[in-house]
Amino acid sequence: MKKIFVMSIISFLFFVNVFPVRLIYGIENNILKLQIGNKMMYVNDVPQEVDVPPIIVGTKVFVPLRYIVEPLGATITWNDAEKKAAVCFKGTLIELCSGSRVIVVIKKDKLWYFKPLTVPFLIIKGRIMVPVEFVENLNCIWKYDGRSGIITILSKRKSPQRLRLN
């Protein structure tokens, strides 16, 4: 019995140290990595090409909205007549209007709240570019390394003490 218990603990420790944390916590826990000016991004270490790379405007880092929300399981639509984007994510609708510094968050068909953005989104080469802090509305955390230009976006997990952005 003691031998089985010891072997179970050794197996568990091996599993935890060998396999990526996101496999333990499930598919919801995506890690996205982008780099300023680079058209290659990584979703859970799998390369994916983007047609518009992240950019810096003034002091703000902008990322392409579609390439951020889709790997997280969200959908995005664009209403050209109203110049409005809508992101649907886990029962929440987030609306962004062109030129506006406010997003509208609707949960279960009821207005939940308005949230200010520091800057409005941009449209570059037909792609919506949002300030990177927008991902906080998608239950993610982010980190920007100014030296390397790397942006890391990580979906939040149930136990925040396990979050690592390295």
C-alpha cells in the first residue's frame, strides 16, 4: 500500500513538471504570444500568421482583435453601417463603436456596464486593433516586455496563484 502511494505521488509530480500547466487546467487556458511588428503569433506554442501585426501608437500597444478573441473561444462581428464591432464571449456581448472610448458590456441580454478605454480602437488594413488592455474584458491578463516587444496574453485560471507569465 505504501509503495502504491509513493508511486502515485512520484507519478503526479512527474506529470505536473513535464506537461504544460495549460494541459492540467484544460483548453480554456490559452497562452497567446505576439511581438510588435511581427506577423507571426503563437497560440499555445503553435505558430499562426496574422495579416496585421501588433503596433505601438504613442505609448499604447495595439493588437489585432480577431486574432486575440478567436483562440479564446469568442466570436467577432462587424457592422459596417454603424461602424461597430461586437465580441461574443461566454454569454457576454461586448460592443465597440468606432471613435468611442467606451465599450458596452451586455450580460444575459441586459446592459451590465459601460467601461472606458484609454484610447479608441483603430482600423488598420481592414483589421480592428484594440489596446492590449482590452483583453481584461475577456477574463485574461497580459504582460508587455518593452525590450523584446513581446506581448503575452493568458486566460485566467480558477486558481490565480498558478498563473505564470514567463
